[in-house]
Amino acid sequence: GTRDEHPRTIFDEILARRIPSDKVYEDDLCYAFRDINPVAPTHILLIPKQRDGLIGLGAATAEHEAILGHLMVTAAAIAKKEGLNDFRLVTNSGPGACQSVSHLHLHILGGRQLSWPPG
Ligand code: 5GP
């Protein structure tokens, strides 16, 4: 977005269709596609189209409440559409949590028994 001075990421290339992706869902505000390196039978990434400074969840402010709520509700709808009764929603924030792309993304994981706690 215009309020975002952070370097662009590979997700901008995906949103611009310069890099192909396996689209699962799209609306005016967000885009969902299958992870290129899935860690579960269903592994979908859900991202805001406008990053608006959300390089990760750690950068969230009150200004982001609407998009964050939309992403959560959309994640639940995607899981249902994928036939997942049980699923996990993950967002890694920062290198200590193994975040590798600096554009907020929710991992929707399911299709197998998931263990807890994570590593
Ligand atoms: P993070 O590690 O930041 O939580 O998650 C980034 C995710 O993006 C990883 O699971 C990685 O596999 C995925 N990813 C990175 N590059 C691409 C790509 O070009 N296409 C797709 N579909 N997924 C990608």
C-alpha cells in the first residue's frame, strides 16, 4: 500500500501474477494460495492484498483491526470450503518464530492429525 515503505516481497510478485500460484480464494482485500512447500495435506497461505505496514503480526496496530478480523473470518470459511473440520491457523512473526516472508500471512493447516505444542 501507499503507507508501506518496507521492501517488497515475493508475495507482491504473486499478487501481481508475475509468479504463478495455486489460488484458493480471492476477494477485494485478501488472497489465498497453496504453500509451495506444504507441511500438511492442506497448507494454504492467506494474505492481505495491501500489506499496509503489516510486515508481520508484530507490526499490527488498531488501524489493522478490520483487515485482521477479515482474514480470520475468511480463514475459517476457506477451511470449511476445503472440507476441514479441524484445522490450525498459524502466523509466524519475526525470525525467532521462523518467519521468512515479511508480508503478514496466515498459514491454514489441516488434513492430518496436528500435534501440540509446536516445535
Ligand atoms: P513463513 O516462514 O514466513 O511463516 O511462511 C512463508 C511461507 O511461504 C513458507 O511456508 C513458504 O513455503 C511459502 N512460500 C515462499 N515462497 C513461495 C512461493 O513463491 N510460492 C508459494 N506458493 N509459497 C511460497
